[in-house]
Amino acid sequence: SALCPQWPYCRKHCSYCNFNKYVVPAVDEAAMGACLVREARTLLRLSQVQSITSVFFGGGTPSLASPATIAAVLDAVASAAHLPASAEVTLEANPSSASTSRLAGFRAAGINRLSIGVQSLDDAELQLLGREHTAAEAWGAVEVARGLFPGRTSLDLIFGLPGQSLGTWARGLEVALGLCDNHISLYQLTLERGTALAAQVSRGAQPTPPQDLLADMYQTARAMLVAAGFQHYEVSNFARKGALSTHNLSYWRAEQYIGVGPGAHGRFVPWGEGGRSREARVQTLEPDAWMREVQSQGHGTRRRVVLSPLEQLEEVLALGLRTDEGISHERWRHFSPHLSLEAVFGVPGEARALQQQGWLLLDGGGLRCTWEGLAVLDSLLPDLLCQLQRR
């Protein structure tokens, strides 16, 4: 299983972000850290997971936590399950909380991979996004990170900003390629309801990015990154020199993962409670309420849903097709021992039509999108899900 601890606090609200995050005058880090440790132990016991393949500290802004807190969580994980020395242990970091001493502290605590929320290397774009760092600060943070985590420093970039042109995006990506390590994540801006940026666009203060332009930006980025030696291994993720994110792949391969912390999500079988079916779990959102629940009952699980066999296959399909490897026959059989990929998608229907149109492949390796299909996956999935549901 993978483990996903969440640090829910940020120093400010970014204009585009609707994640479960909190800006508070002061954080009781000792209490939060103790609760992360306790919930991790509890959920590992309930899952009866024997080995943790990867750990990903997300948020919020987990680089605002102290290295001592990160070390305490990792020590708790290692005491409750096997945490191999080779396990990928990632921390999300903002450039504004990524000083040399702080990053060195995280490395000493057990972090071996960084995911840095650069988002843009243009000061005007950073201001529009409400980020608290400058382009120069982002550049400096990445250089420091690459010195401490060579080959294991990932950059996050956002495209499709209001007013952003194709040329501006391409030039910005060219600059990022001169800075980056061996992994880049590209995210198309989503105007989430309730965010400041969505409100600005809604009232006409910022232009709505045209869909055709967004598609051109994505295709341009794919071409540039592949030309620079990157493998487009997932819809939003690119890696070279074998630097694929083990943790991210665990999601897309529909492996078990345990969410720890306020608002964390998980997928695992709670054998320790007598469960026999995979559950979707969501932890209590608000940090103070979550901490009270952890202190009283050992964990703050607010919602748990037993996933039906069909719901599990829907997740396998929707997640697996996001990768260039797709869904292997072996992985499909793990969730569907009595109905093969060929029996579902090799018969006349939507999937065969998509194969004939050049969007999809079904062969000895399994089911996967073509290069062209990966770019339009969201438009392919409804038909494929319908075909699956009829079987």
C-alpha cells in the first residue's frame, strides 16, 4: 500500500485553489503531529498492510511542517509496517518554504523526493494565481532542491490561465525545461467554484480561456517535453531517465492507499475490522474536528463506502487509461477474475469503434490509449464506462 499523510495548513489562499486547506493565526504542530502519528498507526493496523511502497506528504503546504514532524510520521509508519529503504518518500513543497536548511532537514528526516509547486516562472502569472513566491524564488528553490535531491525533484506547472497565449505558455515551458530535473507535472487550470479566480472570470474581470487554445497548449507541451527526452507516462505527468513517480503510479494502477490527516482519501480493505471488501474512505475535513476524533477513537474517518465490484472496475478503467501503459490483463483479472478485458471491450460496441478510430488499443499487453487518445481521454471514458456497465 501507499500512504498519503496530509498537512492541511497554508500561509495564504491561492486564487485558484479549492483544496482542503486552512490559513490560521497559529498551528498547534505538536497536536497535529501527534494525531497524524496516531491515525497512521490506527489505519495501518486496520488495513493490516505489511509493507508500504511509497509515502507522499500532501496538503495544504506540508513544507510548512517541521522536519521533526515529518520524521515522527515516518518513524510511526516504519514501526507499524515494513518501510523499505528503497521506498519513494515525497514531500510537496512551496518555493516560499524551501530554504536550504529546511530542505536539508527534510532529507535528514527521510524525504527522498520533492514535488515543488512552481506553477509558473512569470511574476505576473504568479500574482494572478495568488502565489506568495516570485519567479526568482522558485528558480532558487528548485536549484537548491536539485542539489539535495538530484534526479528526484519534480516541478508542478499550470497552463490555461486567463489571458495566457500559446506563445507565452510555450516560452514559459522552455524556461522551465532549462531549470527542471527529470519530472514535470502539467495541470490545466480548472476554474473551481468558490475560488477568487473563478469569481473574477465569472464577472468578466478576467477572460475565459478558449477550449481550442487549451487543447493547443497541451499538445504543444507534449511535443516539447517528448522532444526534450521526457516520457509522457500519464495524462498530466512527464518523466525522463526512469524518474516516474512510484506513488502516483500506485493510484493509477488502482493499488491500495491509506489517507491520513484532515480531508485525506483512501482505498483499502479494512481486514483488521473484519472487512473483506475494498472501501473508499474520507477523513474529517476540518483540522480541529479531525484531531478531536483521532484523540477519542484513534482515527478521524468521516465517511466510508464499500465499493461494489462494478465500482472497482470503473476506477480501474478510469485511472488505468490515464497512463501510457494502460491496463494490463493481469491487473484487470485481479479485479475481474471472471470477465476478461476482451470479453468486455473486444466485442462489438463503443470500444471497438474507438479502436477503429485510432483512439484506443486492445492487444496482448492490455487496454490503453494511443498517443492521440491520451489527449482526449475525458471524451472517451463515458462510452467505455457505458460498455462496462452493460456487461
